[in-house]
Amino acid sequence: MGQDQRKIIVIGAGIAGLCAAVYARKCGFDVDVFEQHDSAGGLATSWRRGDFTFETCVHWLLGSNPHGMLHEQWQEVFDIDRLTFVYHDEYVRLEGEHGERLTIYTNVDRMESELLKAAPQDADEIRHLASAIRRFGKFQLPDSSEPWPGNWLQLLHSLPYLPLLRKWSSMSIEDCGQRFTHPLLKKFFMSGQLARLSALALVFSLAWMNEHNAGYPIGGSQAVIRLIVERLRALGGRLHLGAKVHKIVVERDAAVGVQLESGETFAAEWVISASDGHSTIYDLLAGAYTDSATEKLYRTLQTFPSYLQVSLGIARNLSEQGALVTLLLDSPLVVDSETKLDQISFRFFHYDPTFAPPGKTAVTCFLPTSNFEFWTRLQREDPAQYQAEKQRVRKAICAVLERHVPGLGAAIEITDVSTPASVIQCTGNWKGSMEGWLLTPSTGYRSLGNTLPGLKRFLMIGQWMMPGGGLPSGLMTARAGIQKVCRSDNVPFVPSHTVSKTAA
């Protein structure tokens, strides 16, 4: 198979794939992006049902502050300043079924003050938490794409933070919650699978919100995706939708192109996979380039759970509700045979006027589960029961919401239920995971290797390369990946250029 000189093929048009394609075009490479779905975005997506739009990904974007971390890097791949950001006063509002209520504010001073009033018995732990949030607001996450001098300066900057980083990264969110005695404050630190997350992830999130560097973009994830696609096309990059890659073509242990399910082949000098890590290694490459370290990674690391999402279009202005409300249940809600939840969260998108007509509100409820096999098997083997189970969950969620806001049930115009089977069908993400590897005390904030043993001219980028996932991992691993390509090919890395003078 002949190679097209200075051409890169990118598999997957999620955040990582699109960012890599933009960087590659700026550095002079000819670029083709192949996406299996009929729209770009991957997990960064939303969908339309009637007059309502339902978001499943972006609830805030790190880098929204023009003076904050990652803003400059986002500016390299799209005009982030064209977005309008909303900054919530509340991080979450916790409410019990008997009138109990506790609000966690995004402003750390207000958060500390209100929590001290609500739980004076937890004063020491509240102050420790608030102090960490203030300090980490100025902390810059190391950028693996930076050359050695920049990395050295970042490491030097990190030294004063090391004791605090060690403390918060060594415990999970659940461990942190055990330090508190106030019942609602303990519940804030969650239960179930996501409580296994490193406590550092929660503290960083609160720190970025306090610094107004984690705003919600009006229009949600697709507003971001559209602008990156617009930049890619303006630079001359090609995006192929509905084009599923069947295999990566390899000759003499070098990736030289891809073959689509249609049978069509495309040659390239480099192949970059921004798609699901497991399917890339074990399907597209048929497991030919693995070693014990790779096998151990996919055998032992924990993935984020999958999820059901119940979405509701409601003919009522619900602006009196918090943006995120977590309801604590007297009786657990049964999601499936292995999943019972004693708290569920609703997002009331009253702050995004593009998601519903005036006077109406789009509402979503996110239900994590690791029992993805139950849903995929049911969809495949018993479609009628699959639909019945979806309706059972929908009715249960509507009943909870009716208890929270009496009379709201009559105002529901649209309902939609997606399951782990939906996630796998639309994105191919392994186990229907909502992101990638779960960031735990044992994984830490570290990038994984973006190459495979014995395979040349090939890279992997995206959330499977950085525990914790999220949109920042897509941007950061894409930047680092194209830098590696440029170093290998002795090509200048020019992220700020409109397009390189050496463009193919």
C-alpha cells in the first residue's frame, strides 16, 4: 500500500480527533478524519427531541477564563471567545425527601461560610477543604506537550504544592467524606462507583469554578464541536462522517493507512487513533501490537461506569431550581439487576435558552451503572423487554421528580431514555464508559504511553491516554501527539499559525 507523503489519518471525530486534525493542518500535514457516526463529537454530544435539546457531556469547560489555564490552548484549535459562558453560583443543591437541604457554592468564601453555619462540628475539615480549593486555584496542571524547558519550569512551579497534592490524591472522594459528620455533607461526597474517584478531582473542579475558569458554554458540547469543525474545514482538513474504520493497515510494522467497512482504503504517513482504546488495540489492530504492560492496563485499571440518561422536556420555567440538584432517596431506585441508587441528580438547563422554547426547560437525570452487559444483551435478544425496562426507569424518575416538584408530571411534554447500549452503539466506547479510565488514588494524574510496542508511525490520543478523561484530556493528548509527529518528521510545531506555509 503506497503512502501519501505528509498525510495524517485520524480515527474518530471526538474532541481529541478534531483537535489533533486542526493542529496537524497548522503544521502542514494533509488530514483526513474518519468518524463512524453521522455527526462529530463522540461522547461530546447532545440530541434533539421535538423542541428540546438534551446534553450528555459538557456541564462546564476548563479554560473558559481568558486568563486561566487551557484558554490559550483552546484558542489554538477554535475561537473559544465566540462562546458565551454561564457561571453558576451553586455547584450542587442537595435535598432530602423530608425538607433537608444543603447547598455547595462555587465561590469558596461563600461555600466555607455556609458550611460552617450548617455543620459547625465539622469546622476543621471544612476549613481544610476551603484552603485546598483556594490554593489549587493557582495551580497549573503539567502539560505533557510542553518541551523540556517548559516542563522544567512547570515542575518547579509544582514543588510548593507537592504536600497538598500528595494529601488529596492519596484518598478517594469517599475517604474524604468519612472525615465529616454532618449527614448531608457526607452525602455530598457521593456514594457508589464515582465515590472511588480521587478526591483531588473534586477539589480541582471546585478550585476552577471558584476562579471562574470552568464555565458552561451556551449551546453545550455541540457549540464547542461546531467551532472546532469550522476551524478544521477552514484550514482545509477533511471530515468524513458515517465512515467506520474496519482496520488499520500495517506494512513492515508501520501503520500506512486504514480500510473502511465499505472496503475503501486510504493511505497515510501517520495513523492516529482518537477512538476507543480497547477496540483500537484489539479490533482495528487485531491484538497484534500488545505486551504485558498493555494487557495489564486493560485488565486492571477501572473504567468510569456507563449510564442511563432520562431526559425530559417540561413545559414550565424551572429557573427556581438549582442548575444541579441531587435528591436523597428514602428508598433506593432500581436501575438494573446490579444497580440501586440512594441518590439521583437532575440538571435543570434553565440557563441555556437554546435547549428549550421560552417558558420551558430541558431536564436530564444521569444514572451511573457498570451493568452495561444487561442493557446490551436485552437490546440484542429481547427488544420488547428492553423498551419495557427503559419505560420502567423513566416512570420511576418522573415519580421522584413529581415528589420534588408536585404537579410537574402534567407539564412533561417529551421523554427520552438512553442506556449503555445507546452509548456503545453511538460511540463504541468500551463497556459504554462515560469517559475512560477512572481517576483513582492509585492511577494519579499521569498520561499513559501513546504508542504501541513494535508499531511505527502510529499514535493513540484521547481519554484512554489520560485517567480522568474529559474534554481537557482530548485537547492535551492531541497537542502532545502532533508535537511527537512533528519531532519525528523534523517539522516545526506551529499551533498559533492560521495554516503553515508548508501545507500540503
